[in-house]
Amino acid sequence: MRAAVVVFPGSNCDTDVVTGLQTVLGIAVDRLWHKQTHFDAAYDLVVLPGGFSYGDYLRCGAIAAHSPIMAEVKRHAERGGYLLGICNGFQILTEAGLLPGGLRGNAGLQFICRDVALQVANRNSPFTCALPNADLTLPIAHHDGNYLIDDDGLKRLQDQDQIALTYTTPVNGSVANIAGVLSANKRVLGLMPHPERAVDQAVGNTDGREIFLSLQTTIGA
Amino acid sequence: MSKPVATQAAIVATDEAPTYSPQVLRGLGLKVDEYERILELLGRAPNFTELAVFGALWSEHCSYKSSKKYLKTLPTSAPWVIQGPGENAGVIDIGDGLAAVFKIESHNHPSFIEPYQGSATGVGGILRDVFTMGARPIALLNALRFGDPSHAKTRSLVAGVVAGIGGYGNCVGVPTVGGECQFHACYNGNNLVNAMAVGIAQADKIFYAKAAGIGNPVVYVGAKTGRDGVHGATMASAAFSASEQASRPTVQVGDPFKEKLLIEACLELMNEDAIIAIQDMGAAGLTSSACEMASKGGIGIRLDLSAVPLREADLQPYEIMLSESQERMLMVLKPEATAKAQAIFAKWDLDAVVVGSLIAEPVLEMQWHGESAGVIPIAALVDEAPQYDRPVAALASPSQQPVTLTKPVAILPALQQLLASPNLASKRWIWQQYDRHVGVNSLSDSGAATASDAAVVRVTGTRKALAMATDCNPFYGAADPYIGGAQAVVESWRNLVASGAKPLALTNNLNFGNPEKPEIMAQIKAAVTGIGDAARALDYPVVSGNVSLYNDTDGVGIYPTPVIGGVGLLADYSQRLSMALTQSGLSLVQLGSSCDGWLGRSQYLLTVEGQEAGAPPPVDFAAERQVGELVLALNQQQRLAACHDISDGGLLVALAEMWLTGAGTDAANALPLNVQLTPDLPASDAGFWFGEDQARYLVATLHPDQVLAAAAEAGVPALLLGQTTAVAAAGGTAGETVGKLTLPDGQSITRAALQTIHESWLPAYMQG
């Protein structure tokens, strides 16, 4: 499995994702710079990490969605590559049209950093197939994680089994408590919680490991 | 940078000798007698730009002119200290070629005027102090003080300050891992926002501000210069009046995104052999950074102000010199490395411009479109800055009277009242707005089972971790500033110990009122003496710090608030100690102090009896050291399951905090935990349960006999208080599923009820 993490100016979880993938999967992970217009088609997995890309002074992810590397990220998705957007990465994926819906400011208009309980709504996706048959606990840290989608869009998500994760109780105002969304082909996942912050027993939570391990199960070592 | 050097003689010849009214001088923060001194030093009248530069560098904020005499008395050395006060931040050796770099700094005045930007830029400034030295910032902490909750401004100040701290730290990607927050009417007109940053560097790759190499280029990096913050340093050095709103334009605006780019670019450049000296542009901006670098190098600096990147085209030279626009750095580069540096900055989309060069003559030389804008000897600005031995009043003799309450007190209602009080209520509403996890090294998390008295942050790639905490009890300092200073030091020391760390060094933030008042100088003198005595006794040197004076509105000063930021080391993070109770069968033992039931200046007296009276608890350095070393030894022997220092609110509040932290369950079987206190303890003695005697820890252990024996051997008083039991094993009625705290008088309360009380006050208050 070949993996790479995109670094936008203002990304601040890139190192955590690189370290997390390396530790859990024992693989080398490359970094891709936002000014690149091309990258190797051999990457199985590309990750858009959390942070505040370009400062996010406009709508979160709106500028990053138009950065030079994104055309290649779209080609990666079109080729059927696996694409994971975490937190700001999820926001970028919706802004880029790679996932449906959008992310607004949290219902309480505050940044929220805490552990949340998550229900796994789709256990068959490349990102969730190795998850144990139980709820997950993962940390969140975001100001704009309030997932919005219209009724038709929500119905499509439900009909096509595109909802990956939901909060077990309301957290940020998201429609249907949605915490993570899959593309129609299930190869793109955007989620607000941070699996890379829950892969190390030293911080007291390893629930994020299984998401990375699911990818390894799907793609192979 | 074209024109030949303008000499002093040329300036004197071309300038009409200007005169300045006392009003103009005051506007620049200068007193008339200080102006006389400038005339003497220059041998002529300064032009306005020169005058403004004097005003900024001679401000209290930059020159420490009122406090230096006392700061010099602080202990600043130890074998593990690499850099003490005087640089951007303190540096200590943490072994294996690594160093911890840290400092605390205030942004009190700006945060009162514009809470969001004021506090945000406080975070930005302290981060720059740390990465300027070559360290990657790994943690942020803060210490906040607000006015009475009922005061009209308090709620909006809390909301703005917390959002600003979070807004900056969250974006820049440095976890905010610790802090403290208290409320009192003395802060109604002067809230306090102190921010601390901690970083990790290679011990042999620390960067300093000392300029060297005549002719070497001086390079400006980062954001463009605007009018924001012009006169910020002088604002921080003046007392407020009710019309403080007029100061609004002097508050800087932060751009954490730009800061993130600066951090990455500077750290990348520091890996190259390119930088000779580096200094961030903090208070007094370009003036201060240029003069500090030149002063430390014993050379001069020539600045072409017309080369400085500007946000507004019509800025005047004095505004360029004084601007406190954020996210700017000044560096002296090796000439051959300039192209490499510019390539790195271009990669990060940052402006990097050569704005001057080093010169042999030790002067600050400012040029403006080919003309001289002023020449000032560096020594006149830095070494000759006024030092005041301000009049010190005799301290209002602190009350020596212990407060004794003879009437029996209902302990449970008092506990509930205390846990719901502004100063002891849960601060979850605040810390939940801070990203505490980015970096995946935060080993203790607020509110979680991993929570500890100090934040514990792992050092990437090692088994080491740093423990860090901020502390101050202004209620003690108000009654006795010496105790206030000393107690802040010992409490921070205890918090590190209670987390399993060996305390190494501290940074201090001295927040006081107007030093021109002899009674305030008396507070400063006494508090600094207390800090020094405690730090010496505990081998816990002061390696950096900041002074914030003039916290005075309409003639009323704040309580002396000498905040201590402590840093300690865990050689292996498996030694960390949490405060949460997570097992049944634990014995609860108080270690230290004979427990005199000291209620003077306690939270109990304040909250339950509505008084601020009596003397604060005495501080005994030898006792602190003795019990602290016992706790560390017991932890090394793996005798302790949890530990919490006993401070504000006393013993029962400490116990409740341990029980309320984490899930409150037995981790092995998820059964709720009961806490059962021993019936033979004094059931209705407020002093016993809520006294704030110092040098105490509350520990939880599976090995009470060994702990009691070790305490006896060390000569430390120890008292067995009770046990934790799992609900099912407690003989509770069938179907009982909640944990309970049972007091010696038989009264009990469920954990859920106590938690609701503890968690409700702040969110309800902020809701309005």
C-alpha cells in the first residue's frame, strides 16, 4: 500500500497523519506539497489532513479546494484511488465537490474539542470494514463541523449507504448526526473526527487504528 | 540602502532644534525628566522619530525600569539551565541533547480593550518568543483572571478572551494543554491574560539575538507593517482611565495562519547554516528587535525604513519603528545564505526583505528614502534606559491572625457550594474550546481519566515527557504579597510533582498595579522576594519572565498576581500520575502537614462565609520539599494510583475533584465507584475539610501500609481518609447503579449530582 498526505499551507495535522499511518500500518508515507500539479498515480491512498488551510478565513476549505494540487487529487479519485479527508480535509472534499453536502459553523458557534461516541453506519466500506462490532470513541476538534445536506441529498446518502459514521448524540448540529460521509463508490471518505489522534495507547485511546487497518485490509499491505 | 551614512553632526546641522510639549512626551510614554535625560545623552534635541524610539524602549514594558532592581535578586541558575532571563525565552537541558524552551507573557491591557485580538496576539507573541530560539512549540498554557461575574463586562470578556486564545492556538496547531481561571472584583477594570508557550529544541542548536559581522544583512520576514499596535508598549505601561476605548487602534490584529507559515519557514531555515541572530518583533516592534540584536552584539545597525514592506503606503518613519504588527521577525543572515533563506521563505509565501545591515559604530541609524531619519547610540537606548528605585511604602502589616471557626459546619452543603462557585467550578466551557490534542503528544487530558495536576506532554521520538502548569492564588497575595509569591512557586512545584515529574525551572508573570504608588512597589518587592526564596529553597530557578505593571483602573489596582509557569521532566512517561480515581479498593491518604485547618483567605471563607479575612496559610519550604520528594519516591516505587495536590478549597474539594475526573468507574469492570470516608474523622470541622494548609497531597493507593510506613520513615504526617469501592461490592441496595460519596457524618451524594453542580455554573453563566 502506497500512501501520501497532502500539505496545504496551514495544515497542522499532516505530521500526525503521517506518523499514525506509519505506526499503525508500518508503511512509508510521502508528503505532497499543495503547489504540485501532479503526483504519482501509484498512490493507493491520499489523505487531506486537518488544520486551517490558507487560514480558512473564508469558508473552511474553500481556497484549498482550488489549490494547484486539487486537480490531481480529483484525477486520483476518478482513477478509483482511495481518498481520506479528516476535519479540514473533509471540508476541502465537500468544497471540491468530491463529497456531497457542506460543513457549516457548529450549532453552538464555538470550537469543540472533545471525545465523541460514534456509531458505525456502514461497516462494509474500505475505511470501516475492519471495525469491531461496537461504537467508536474518537476525538473531534473543529469549529465548522455542522454537516448540511438537503432532504434529497440525505435520502441519496441513505439509499446508497454513504453515511459512514454518525454521532450517537447531537454534537455540532449536523443533519442526521452525520460525522463521516462516503462517495458513491465508497472510495472517498470525509469525516470530522480525528482517527490519527487515537492510534497510540499512550494517549489513552486506540479506536482510530481500525480505520487505518480497514484500509490495509482493503488495499493490502 | 543607498545614501552614505548620515552622521550625528549632519542631523544637528540640518534640523531646527525641536521642542516638545509635556503632552507630546506623555503621548510617547515619556516623563519630562526622562526627556531631560535624552537631551543630555544625545547632546541635542531628538527628532520626532528618535523621540518615539526612546519612548518605546524606555517604556516599563521594554525596560523593566521599575522592577529590574528586584528581578535581579531572583535565582536564575542551576546545572540544567542553558539560558536564563534576558533572551526571548528560558532554556533548560532535558537530557539526550534536547532542551525545553519556555516563557510566559501577559497581554492584559490589549485583552481588556479588544478581548479576541488582544488574547489571540498574546498567544502569537509568546509562540514567537519560543520558536525564535530554534524550538518547535509543543504546548500552550494560560492564566486568566476576570472581574466579578456580576460585573457588566465580565461575560463578554470571558467569551472574547477564550475565543481569541482558541482561535489562535487552534489554527497554528499547537495544543493548549493547561491553564487556570479565577474571578474577583479587583479585575473588573483589568482582566489578566497571561500566555505560556513551551517548545523543544536541540540543546546545541539554540538561536540567540546577538548580532555579529559588520556588513551582514538584516532581513525582515513575515507580515507587512501597518499602524496596529503603534504605542502598544507604552499602553502596556500606563494606567487605564474609564475612557480607555481611545486606545483601541493600538491593539494588534493576529494572523495565526501567517504565524504557522513563519514557524515552519523559520524552523526549516534553522536547519541550514544561515542565521547569525534572530529576534521576533514583539513589543515596540522593529525598534526593540533591532536595538536588542545590536546591543547584544555590541555593534550598530542601519535600517532603511523605506525598504520595510508596508500595509498602508503613508506610514511615517516613527510609525514604522513603533508598529507592533504581528507575525514579523528580524534576522541577521550570513551573506552567502541569503539566497537560500529567500528560497525557503518564497516556498512558504512569506515576504523576506533586506532592510538594513550591521555597522561598526554602535548606533541605531534610520534612513528614509535616502535621507537620514535619525541616529541614536544603542547604549543610550538600552543601557541608559532609566532604572527607578521607586519609593516603597511599608507593607500594610499583613494579618497574622488565623481564622478559626468554632461552630460546627454542615460539610456536604458547603462542598456543593464550593464546587459551584466561580473559582472552583469546572472550567470545561473554556478548555473544550481549545484544541488540546493536536500533535498527539498530550498524555493528560482535561477532565479525562488521564488528567493530572500539570499537563503532561510527550517529547516526540523519546520516552520523555514534560509536565507544565500555571499557578497563582491572588487571594493570598492580597493579604500578604510575600506569601502570594512564595505560595505560587510551591503550588506550581507541587502540581509538577503530583503529575510524576521532577520540577526543573519556572517562568513568571508579575501582574501588579501602578508602580508609581509606593504601596504597589511594596507588593512587588515582597512578592519577588517570596518567589526568590521559594525558588532557591526548591532548586527551581527562574529562567524567563515578564512584568505587567499599571494594572490599575481609575486608581484601583489589581491584587498582586505573580503567576508562575512551572516545567518539570518525566524521564519516562510511564511514570506519569493522574488525578482520577479509576479503581476500587484504593485507600485515600493525605500526605503532609499536620492540617491546622487554616481558613484565612480560603475559598471556603470567601464562598461560604462571604469573607476575605485573616492571614493566608504559611508556606514552609522544607516541608514542601520533604513531602514532594516522598511523593516522587512513592511514585517511583509504583505505590501510587492517583495523586492531587491539595490547594484551593482544601481537602474535600481535592477529593471531589479526583472522583469527578474521568468516568468515575472502576476501569476493570466499568462499575461506578463509591468513595467512603472514615467515620472517625471530624465530621463538621470546616478547617479540617476546607482549610488550605500548604505542603499537602491527596494520594490514592492500593498499598496503604507501605505508603503510611514510608511517610512515617520520612517524617511526613499521613492520614488515612477512606476508600474507593465498586458499587456492586459496596453492599448497595439491589439495582443501585450510581456511585456515591459518603461523608463521616453519614451524609452522601451521588456522583451524578455532584458532577452536575460542578459542571453547571460556567455554562449557565455564559448563557447569560
